Amino acid sequence: MKIDGSRILVTGGAGFIGSHLVDRLIDERPEILVIVDNFYLGEDKIRNLSPAKLRFPSLKVYHKDATKIRLMKRILKKESIDVVFNLAAICLPASLIKPKWVHDTNVAIASTFCELLREDHFGTLIHFSSSEAYGSAEQIPMPEDHPLKPSTPYGASKIASDHLILSYCTTFGIDASIVRPFNIYGPRQNEGTYAAVIPQTITRILQGEPPVIYGDGLQTRDYTYVTDLAEATIKIYKVKATRGRVLNIASNSEMTIKELISKIAKLMNFRKPVLYEKPRPGDVRRFFGSNSLAKKLINYKPKVDFEEGLKHTIDWYRNLLCSTTSSCRLSGKKISQ
Ligand SMILES: NC(=O)c1ccc[n+]([C@@H]2O[C@H](COP(=O)([O-])OP(=O)(O)OC[C@H]3O[C@@H](n4cnc5c(N)ncnc54)[C@H](O)[C@@H]3O)[C@@H](O)[C@H]2O)c1
């Protein structure tokens, strides 16, 4: 399977991971590249696509809702799409506030593309799951056949979508693979409402506020830099042996939130005490993923060392905040996206 000359659609392409995937897809010289995103996190996320637009001026962005099956069918037909990378989803923290909406939206997006693939409106689906589908580790490292006990409605929506896609593979023979990333970090991760711990900590420090730890800080996460995930996703598309399967993308290691926050604080020369808040509902205690299957099937070899990725991420947020606010307290060299 090759991307050179293919017609590609990326849902959620204006988001954090989606925009990095778009950048990496451009290197593979697709014939056309189309994005469907409803920008529910804000219109300003269009900035995530600026580098891609410079390199691929015909990039087309449909500001649309990916749950709408008739609308998606029209776009697939009009653009003669070969492959859909499905990243559109509502994030975990939103599922603690609006659980039904998050569940229904995430599952509806997956079922829309299952159905359109079953009806031959495109050729291949590469769908994004999440380690949240597992819940907390019962064995480490966590393989793909680890028990599935999601602790949040978001995790439940991810596993419901995965089961639906795998059932379409078995019953209707659709051509689909599932990428199951653990914790992903890097530039462009949402720093506003619903921010994850890395962007939240960096932006708080940049604004002169102490980082926050929810609970005792001994919960662990398994971090992968976003460009390593983009690379792995392209290999998953290219390797037919991944079809009908779920592949973890993980670092095969774990780090406590306390360690993570102290690394960020050290790199940013922040020496004041951290704030402790009560634990968040549904917070997973332990993530430590196995990447053995990805190594075997796609020869997965992450390239970016954690500290190097973290430095690059800090620089990116420093650049973003210093260019948009006057309250940026730390100076630093500006970097390109
Ligand atoms: N960030 C992580 O650490 C992580 C880890 C595991 C899995 N994932 C999965 O990877 C995918 C991308 O995550 P991300 O971190 O880039 O999230 P993100 O929130 O930055 O991007 C998701 C994008 O989907 C869009 N979207 C949401 N609902 C939509 C709809 N109905 N129609 C069209 N577009 C819609 C949003 O506007 C957003 O741009 C998601 O499926 C997520 O579940 C992320």
C-alpha cells in the first residue's frame, strides 16, 4: 500500500496529532489531501495547518461534522478518497462533563466510516483508538490483549468504536487497522480548555503560576513524541498484516506525573512548590504499554528521546504564548512550527 498518488482524507486533521500526521503525509506525495474537522476546540486551531498549507497549497479543509453520514458520503464521492485516517474525537476531560455527548459523538464518527467503507465509498480505514480503552494496568507492559476496563466514558467510547470496527472487519471484510496510542506529547497539543498535563504545566509556568498535581502524583503515564506516532501510523497503513488488528504505540516505559512535572519545572528553571489538588474522577493509575506487536509488524523504532521532545515542546509553547500575550514571563528563542 502506498500513499504516493493516493487520495487521502484525515478527520480531526486540524487537531494535535492530526496536523502532525498531515505534515508527515505530505512527505509521501499524495495526489490530494483533504481534512474534515469541526473545530470544536476553537477556530484558532487552523494555525496547526499553516505549515502544511505552505508545503501543500491544494490542502482542502472541510469545516464539517464527521458524525454526519450523508455529508461524509458526499465528500468521499466528490474527492474520490482512497484512504481515511480517522482521528476526529471529543477528548477525555470533556467526557467528565458531558459524558453522553462524548460517547455518542465518538462512536457515531466510527460507525459512519465503518458503514461508508462497507458500502465501498473508499478503500481503507486507519482508525485511532486510545490506551484509555484498557483502563489501569493489571499487568505490565500492557499488550493488546490486556483486559479492557475503561474508567471514563471517553475510554468506553474508544473501546466501543474499536469493537465496532473489528466486527465490520470480521463480518464484512472491511480493510481497516486500529492504532492505539498511549500518551502522546509535542507541539500543538491543545493548551486551552481540556488541556492535558504537559501543555497545562508548561503554560502555567509560562504565566508564572505553579504546576498542579491531581492526587498523589504517583500515577504513571507512557509518553511518545507525536512525530514518532505519525511515522508509525503511515507504516500501519502501508503494512497489510496490520489489517483487522489493534496496534499499541507506546514507549514500553512509564513515568510518574510527579517525575514528569519536576522534569518540566527543571527545564523551565521553575523552583516554587507544586500545588496539589484532589484526584480527578476516572484518572488511570498506571499506563505502561507494550510495543512488541508494533515492533514485529511495522518494525516500530521511536526516534525522539523524551527530554529532547520535551525541550522542543516547551520552546513551541513559549513561542506561542509570547506571540499572543504580553504576560509571558520567560524569554527564549522563537522556533518555527
Ligand atoms: N493526545 C493523546 O495523547 C492521544 C492518546 C491516545 C489516542 N488519542 C486519539 O488520537 C486522536 C487525535 O487526538 P488529539 O490529541 O489530536 O486530539 P485533538 O482534540 O487535538 O484533535 C481532535 C480533532 O477532532 C476534531 N473533531 C472532534 N469532533 C469532531 C467531529 N464531530 N467532526 C469533525 N471533527 C471533529 C476536533 O475539532 C479536533 O481538531 C483522537 O481520536 C484521540 O482519541 C490521542
